[in-house]
Amino acid sequence: MTTAQHTLTVFGISALALIALLMFRPDLGKQLTHSLFPLPMAEAQAVEAPALSALMEAPASVQTAAASDAPLSKEEKALLGTQKQQQWVTNWLSKRYRVANDATNMLVSTAYLTAREIKLDPLLILAVMAIESGLNPFAESPVGAQGLMQVMSKVHHERFQEMGGVQAALNPVANIRVGSLILKDYVTRGGSVEAGLKTYVGAANFATDSGYGSRVLAEYRRLKQVSAGQRVPTTTPVMASNTPAPAKAPAAESGITIKVLPHNEIAGL
């Protein structure tokens, strides 16, 4: 009986001490409750962000040409430039348009590889991308122009067929390729880069392109200076037109023959 009495006394004193402790430290009470009666927790599922390279994955038909191991001709070397030149262009565009450097590097590399394949100045391609979308691959205009080069995917749907259909218009690689081919066609048909840009913006039947060509060529000249190693401010304002640009008019693409432009015609900008 004495032992039982002593045991109950010890338990009673311990209980009083525990109650006093919980009154002063309520957080310990919550921890004790959770440890004794754990709440059922839903099984967490690991979510992995897609790799940036996966977002830039090109259709097989585009990758085949870009990954060609054929030796470069003198003209192709001039179009591709050096690794240092591409890096200068990448860094400048990244800062100017506030796009992550890795993403900008992929866009620049794609533009240069496309330029090698279709024989068009990569800096002209990049200038059009910059003015059209500000390097936003998901940009879309009120009239339906989509992607980096603001291609009218419904009008040029045939060009996207080998790349998976019009849904590929928001694929950066496919958009750059199709937009560059359209630009090359318009330059060839117009006989000059200025005429090609006027048609590209949908102003072929208008007296003026509202300054679109001037803005693209101004950005092109800045990129030429950057690729030559010159210091060009990234805060230079983009030229604004005084009148709104005309809406891009649908253009028929059937029956167009793609001709190879000599590089010196583009280099003379």
C-alpha cells in the first residue's frame, strides 16, 4: 500500500508539472497531439519542371537539317559567324528584351542554324523576331499572328504540316523556320529586303508600312554592331511609327518557288 501511495503521488506531481508546462508552452501541446494522433497526409507526388531543351525540341524534319555534319562552305561560315559573335548577340538580346540568357542562347542558335540552311542573314531573322514579338515565343496578335516571328499560322498552315500541324506555330524552332522561309520568299519576290519586310508585315498593298521596315533595319544594324564586338546600349528605344501599322493581310502561298539568295544581297543592308 505504501508503494502504491508513493507511485500515485509521483504520477500526480508529474501530471501537475506537465499541465503547468503546457499552460506556458502551448506549442508543445500541439506537437504532442500531432505525435500521438498524426493526421492522414496525402501522398506527395514529385513534380519535375520540364527541361528548357524540351521546350525547344524541334520536329525531326527540322532537326535533320540543323544537325547536319556536312563541312561548311565559305558562305555558310559567314552566315553562322563565330561562337564569340553568337555569344555577344545572345548577351545583348537577353539584356535588351529581358529574356533568360539560356533561352536567348537557344533562340539565337536556332536562328543561325536556320540561316545556314536557307541562306538568309541570321541577324535579319533575329531583328524581325525582336520587333515582332520581343523574343516572346507565345506572343499572339489580335489578328492571329503567333509566336516569335508572328506567323499567320492559319494562312501558312501548309508550311507547318511536316512539323505536326498549325499547333507547332508556338514551337520556337518551327516558328523561326517557317517565319524565315516566308521572309525569304517575300524578299525574293520583292527584289529587296525593304520590299520583303513590307510584304511580311502585310502592307504590300499600302503606300507605307508605318515604319515597320525602318524599325527592323535599325535593330538589324544594331545587331551588326554587336556581332562586330562594338558596345551598343541595350536601352536604345525601338523606333515608333506615327500611325498604326496595317493589319497583316492573308497572303496566298501556293505556287511560290523558293530561290536561293546570294549572301551578298543580304549582307549589303
